[in-house]
Amino acid sequence: MSSLSEFGAIFAMQGFNGLSVFCVLLLMALGLAIIFGQMGVINMAHGEFLTIGAYITYLLSKWTTDYAPALQPYYFFAAVLLSFVVAYAIGNLTERLLISKLYKRPLDTLLATWGLSLAMQQAFRSIFGAKEVSATLPDWLMGSFKPTESIDIPLNGLFMMALTVLLTGAIFVLLFRSRWGLQVRATMQNRMMSGAVGINTKKVDRATFSLGCGVAGVAGAAFTTIGSTGPTSGSLYIVDTFLVVVFGGAQSLLGTIASAFSIAQTQSTTEFFLTGSMAKVLTLSAVIVILMLRPQGLFATKVRK
């Protein structure tokens, strides 16, 4: 009986670890789904915007620890906001200088953003060094919550879940309950007609790309609560993020959420019984089989061409 309860506790904690991975994956995938679903842009540098948010959080952590220790318990809230602002601004600049020249050329966009990804990784190495760094978390993010004697739930994981719920809700309101969101959805469904009725589709594209990058920056701030940051931290998530977006359906917010949850939980649970590599192989195999049966993804949105 005790072995069954211990197994149940282990299974519950692995499930919660899966929720932590789910939070990072979902925040990354939300930004990528906005960009890919709305603009058809394959942004291979999306992971580097996560890295920007993670380094912003690290720098703010170091600054408060060294120069303003009284603010250390509160810096993380400012780090989340600053990560979004900086990633949004760099995304806006990227769209103006690079992406806007390559619309309707998906292969060129893929190659250009891949080159941008490599350049940003080298910039991170030059500025921060090749070694990984870690942000000093506030005391209220340390420790764990014990619902039972055998189950420990980390407080940083609970915070990540709350942040993910708030940001997902904000994106839903922005896309489905605002005038700007109406313009985005109209442009996604019929770009030519949207332009004909007075929507500035170029401005919508720029804001959409910038918003997606900003959300990735927030994912980077959340990432610092579960891992250390290095020049290639974002690139480790980019394949899984694209997998989430394609599996869920590129234009579907609900599909992105369901896909991120399924993939994160499957990987976390199978990693406990198998190696990490085998867990990824099994997850990828399952996704491939499902996509063969339903190539448009879990929740496809009808789009007029």
C-alpha cells in the first residue's frame, strides 16, 4: 500500500514538473503562434528573444543584489515587465529592418532568421560570456508547498503557472475582445480585403511580430526560475515550440494551449521511466502519427485565401 502511495506521489510531482515545462513552452508557443499564424513568418530566432528576457532578469537580479538589496524581493515583477518591453522593442526593430523585406518569401525568412539567431547567440557570448548564469530568486520564490507529507510543489512553479494564466488571459482579451485584435484576425483571414477596408496591414504585422517577441521575453523571465541562462538557452526550446504550434494548429489559441500541455506532460512523465532522449523520440513519434491523421493540427482555423 505504501509503495502505491509513493508511486502516486512521484507521479503527481512529475506531473507538476510537466506543468513547469508547459508554462515555458506555452509562453514561447503563444508568441510564435501569433507570428506564424498571423504573418506566416518562420522565425528561427524566436528562442533568442527568450534568452533576452532571461538575461534581462539576470542583470536586474545582479543589480538589486549588489546595489539595492532592499528591492531584491520585488525585482522579479519589474524584470517580467522589462523583459517584455526590451524584447518587444528589439522585435519591432527586427521587423522593420529584416522581416518586412521578406514577406511572402517563407524560405528566405527561415534562412534570414536562422542567421539572425546565430548572430544573436554570438552577441550573447561576447557580452555575457559562454558560461551559464543564474538569477538570484527572491525568498518568496524559494521553498515548496506540501499538500501532503510525500508531495512537494515548488513555489516558483506555482508562480510560473499564475504568470502563464494571467498572460494567456491578457492575450485572449487582446485578440478577441479588442479593436486591434479584430484587425489582426481580419488580416489573418483575408489580407487583401482588410487593406481595402482601411486596415493598415503593415502596421498590424509590425505590432504582431513585436508582441510575439515580447511574449517570448516574458517566457525568458519565467525560464530563470527553473534553469540557468546561457547563449544557447533559447535555441534548446525552439524545436519543441514549433512542434507545439504545428501540432495545435497555427491559428488556434486553444490548440496551442492543448498542444503545449500534451507535449510537456508526455515528455515529463516518460522521462521518469526512460532516458530524456527516448522520451523525446516517443513524444515526437506520437505527434507525427497524429499529424499524419490530422495534418491541419488539433484545432484548425478556417482561413480564406
